[in-house]
Amino acid sequence: MVSEAGLFFALWLRKPLRIGAVYPSSGRLADTMAALAGLDLPGTVLELGAGTGSLTRGLLRSGCPPQRIIALEEEPSLAAVLRRNFPGIRTITGDATRLEQHLAECGIDRLCGVISSLPIKWFPVTAQRAVLEPCLRRLAPGGYFLQMTNAFTSPVATAQIGISGRVVTKVWLNLPPAQVWAYSAMREACK
């Protein structure tokens, strides 16, 4: 049986621009993102690019009830790992650029926050917009779209999409070290 890390690495070798990282996120990064996810706000927390569930574990460790988590993963083999390991969360196997449709089908009209490990810096601007806009429309006041990245600049084309964003933290104990960016609609600029 292949380990989750082995599965993740094998998929990265085959699809490096779709998987985005060679190894699942560290516990430190997962806990950091969970702490920033706005779990005190009303709504569901949406995890994009859930992979093997590293960030999901962080949400659960933070006390987030499983039924409040929706995980979206495009890769069927990774979505199967999520379903097996986290039977209490709702897992959607699908393309993040079709997020409007996925959220509508699930009846999700309010998100407390979004945590994303999508390789969004490689997405064209139209695809970035298709991912971010449905989330930003549903975010509770004070909620953010959180994106992890190892890029030195924003992985999202903020000016072209018309949103604001900023680095909220860096996590050095991750392979590779990561930054977490928080994005919001322009009218709710990051404080």
C-alpha cells in the first residue's frame, strides 16, 4: 500500500502544475491556516485543493466540527483518501474553476472562510476569477480567502480581478516554507 505522502509525490511527478507541491502541508502550516480561517464567523469553511487532508486535520484540531467543512479536490485518488480518512466532512471531487456550480449544488450561501492550497499562481486570470469570486460573494463579513504559496509575491492577480490581498503570515516549518495571503473584496480591504 502506498503512503499518502507517496501518493501525493507520485501525482506531483505526473502533474506538477496541477498538484503544486511535492509534499503535503506541514502540521504547523495547517494549524496556522485553521487559526486564520474565521471559524468564529457564521458559515461553512471551504478547503480548496484538499489533497490528503493536511489542512483538514488542522481545522479539526482547532475544534471545527467535521460537518462544517467542505473539501474540494479535483484528483479522484486524493478525494478517495479524504472520504476514507474524514467520513464526517463533505468532499466534492471537482474542478475549482467550477466552484459556483459546486457551491450552488451543495446549497452553500455563506462561508466563514476559505483555505486554499491550489496552485493558483499557475492559473490564468479568468480561472483565478472563477475560483475567487464565488467565494468572496459568500464570505461572512470579516472572512477571508486564505491562499498558501511559496511565491514571493501574490499568487493571485489582485489588480486584474479587483480584490485586495496581503501576506498575513509566513510559516518557515513547512516544505518548502510558505506564505499565507488573505484576500477580500475591495470594499472589505484587509485591515
